Amino acid sequence: MENKTIARSLRLLSQLMELHNENPFKIKSVANAAFKVDKLPFAISTKSREEIEQIDGLGKSTASKVWELLQTGTMTDLQQILAETPEGIVEMLSIKGIGPKKIVVIWKDLGIENIGELYYACNENRLIEAKGFGLKTQDEIRKVIEFKMAAQGKFLYAQAETLVENLSAELLLWLTQTGLAPLFSIAGAYRRYNEIIEELDFVVGADDAAAVMDKLYLFAPLPFEQSSSNLFTAMSPFGLKIRLHVYDKTDFYLNLFKLTGNEKHVNSVLQLAGNGPFADENEIYSKAGLNFVEPELREGLNEIELAASGTLPQLITYEDLKGSLHNHSTWSDGVHTLEQMATYCKDTLKLEYLGICDHSKSAFYANGLNEQRIYAQHKEIEALNEKLAPFKLFKGIESDILNDGSLDYSDDILKSFDFVVASVHSNLRMDEEKATARLIKAIENPYTTILGHPTGRLLLSRKGYPIDYHKVIDACAANQVVIEINANPLRLDLDWRYHRYALEKGVLLSVNPDAHRMEGFRDMHYGVYIGRKGGLEAAQCLNALSLAEITAYFNTVK
């Protein structure tokens, strides 16, 4: 075992001891030993136990730990303290800029137990008020986490979006300036609005494909390398793989189609349509005897049957949304005031209503509202409704689902809201039976209007707790509870793969940004994209209802 490996184990032990507030003298002793071992001019593994005890800076106690590690490959003290520490907390120790003292605040004061939750908290601006933190530290932590996520070679759709927009513009401009009059499009998982992107596929159709390929080395922003006869690849500065497919114009739409849908969809359609050439993608479906299938639906599910029978859904658009529900203000952990959030929705987004859902009292880490503050907030909402009419703020709350499935307010408090979003934020380590029962009990609460982010997942960083989707959706159908599509790009929860089952059961979905600042309302675009993947129509979306319609709905289900 190398000295550096031993030093890392000792350093980790000292950090964990500090996390658990152990004796400062012992912490310093182990940390000093880690430094000493790392700098030794000889391999400590070649020494006897007695010789290790004589090494300056180790001492008998630490030397025994090193000897145990050399003999067994493990260290009892380290294993015991690791068993008492959430895995995600240990992983945080690798983040530059936050040591054990800051991690204690993150863990104990904010209730955050893994890097995914920490990243989400940074996006919610939750760290800036915590002891020892500030805006600069929060931004640095977010950047480090984004770098770690990028190192996995996987990106959130929203993270890839800016790159796609910029690279598309640069490529199209360069191709046009070459005088090759190209056809050009993004394809692949990005065009299908997949929530996770591992590579970007761009497709070019030119009068002279060979001329484009000959000149591609002149494209300055990215150094493309030829991988096959029609394929060029490059790596973005952030680590996302770029694939550029170049074809003659006559082959453009066939290959765009092939590179967009999943294999099952593509093969099924081309068996009916043949292999072209095609004037556009519409002609491909027309020759197959099918209605046109939007790219986001080309997942090899039942879209071919629906296209054949003329029963494809009329997919929701962003313009269909009439209001925004599930949003936070400075009353809890939001950045902007109620009036700022409402005015932005009214004047900038031209929406008809805003549902404010600050955190409930159990979310102490997010400055959740106790009963007295709820009353004060409702008074402010009533005053703003007079000032901003006909625009309306609805009195909502994001009420925590407690461990036993109950909500964290009494019925008298719950009935004072126009609507209630019920969400799980704590005790996330549950098996499927426990998680399902917990959600169903909350769904059966007569004051629950919307089930918030049903699995608690954070994409690329935290798996959601396992649930029996069918049982949960069935319970929502039986109790007239809406299911949220949490539009935050880190969540996109409910997963689109279960939208169709919910819609078939008559459950309404709601595209909710979970906005903690005015800029967060933009996330509704991502919610719409993922709703479209799931086959969502405007008539099946709660916040596509007009102000009059949703007012009547809240009055009916309350």
C-alpha cells in the first residue's frame, strides 16, 4: 500500500472526526499524521509496527491505525465513523471550497445529505443565508458540482440547450458562408427532448456533401475529426460529445429521421414507407400511411398505432399555459417578493394568475411558514389581488408530507389555502412499500390538491425513492389529486414514462416551475417539453385552465 493511500485514509478519518465534533486534539493529531505520512521519503509499508511507532508525528495510537490498515486493508475507526455518516456527506468532502465546518452546516442546519441536494439548494439560493456562506461561495460550489457532473459525460437537457443554440448558429452561419446552401437540424435525444443528454447529433444536407467535408477543418469553434464516411466528431469545451453527420441534400430527411427516433420507431416506419428519397419528414409518414409523429413522441411506445388510427394527442405548447403554480417567495426560501413574482408573471409573461406555495413549517431549513406567518402572508396576498386585478395570486402552500403520510398543518390551517401542494422533503430512504403508502396517505388527505415532485429525484445526482407508480396514480385518480410535472431541469418529476398512464386514468397534470426567483419561471418550458414527451394535451393540464376555470376548479375540489 502506497504512502499516499494511507495518507488519504488518515485525512478522511480526521475530516469525519471533525464532522462528528470529536476531540479537537485527536483530530489535529490524525490530520498531522496524514501530512507526515504523505511526505515520508520511504515506503511505510516496508516498516515493522515498532518502526512505524517511531516515525515522527505518528505516535502509538495513530501508528496502530496505520498498521491495521497495512495488515487488513481497512481501519476499524474509519469504518465505524463511515457507517455513521451518509454516503453523500462523505462525497461532499471532495468538493473544493467546503471543508468539514461548512459541511456540518450543510448537513445539520440545512438537512442536505448529498451533492445533488446541495446543487439544488444552490439553485434555490438557500446557501447564502447559512452561517459561513455567501453568494460567492454558493456560486463557486455550484460551478464545482457542475464540473463534476460534466465529468460523467452526461448533461441535463437545460445544460445542453445553450451549447446547442450557439453551436447551431455558428455552424449554420459558417455553412451558409461557404456557399453550400445546406439543410441543417439537430437530431438525436436532444430533438426528442430527453431529460439527459450524452451526445449531440447535428445533420447537414448539402448540394455537395464532399465539399462540406473537405472544408470542415476550417470551422474554427470546434476541431472536428472524421470518424466514418459521413460522420465527424468533436468534444465541446465542457465535455459533451458532438457528432456532425453530412449528407447530400437528397438524403437529408431520411437520415434526419433515422438519427432522431429510437431504433424501434425508425424501423417500424421505414418498413411501411420504404427508403425514399423523401422531400421532408412529413412525406415519410405519409408514405407509411401514418399521421406525422412529433419528434418527442418517437420512442417506440404506442405512437405508431396512434398515428395509424389518427388518434395522436394534440400536444400542449408553452402558449397554452395560463398561469404558474408552485412557486416560492421571500416568505420562505425564494429570492423575490410576492409582488415581484406576481408582477413578473402579469407584465412580462402575460399570465393570468400565480399560485404561491412557500414552504411549510416542517421545512425549517427553508424558513417555512408557521401558522402566524401564514395569516400575515394571506393578508399581503389579498392586498396584492386588489392592486393587480384582474391578475390573481392564489393562496397555496407546499406542505411537507411527514413520515407517516400526514401533512404538517391541522385541517383548520389547510382549509385556509386555495390549494395545497403536498411534497416529501425529508426521510427519503424508503423502500417501495413505505414510500407508496406514505404518498397514498397524503393523496387521501381531503385538502391535498397537487402531489409535488412525486419521487423526489434529482437527475444525475439522486435517484428518486422507489414507488409503485400505478398505485400512486390510481390513488390520485380516486381522490381527484393533480400530479405535478416539476419543471425544474434537475427534477422533471413525474417521469414522462408514466404520464400516459396518468392521463388514461383521467388524472390532470400541472406544469409547475417550482420557481424560487423570477428567472425560474422559464423552467416551465422544460416542463412543457417533458409533458409533450408524455403525450400531454392542454385540456389535461391544470395550469392551462383560464383564471375563471381554475378558480371554479379550486372551489369544486376544496
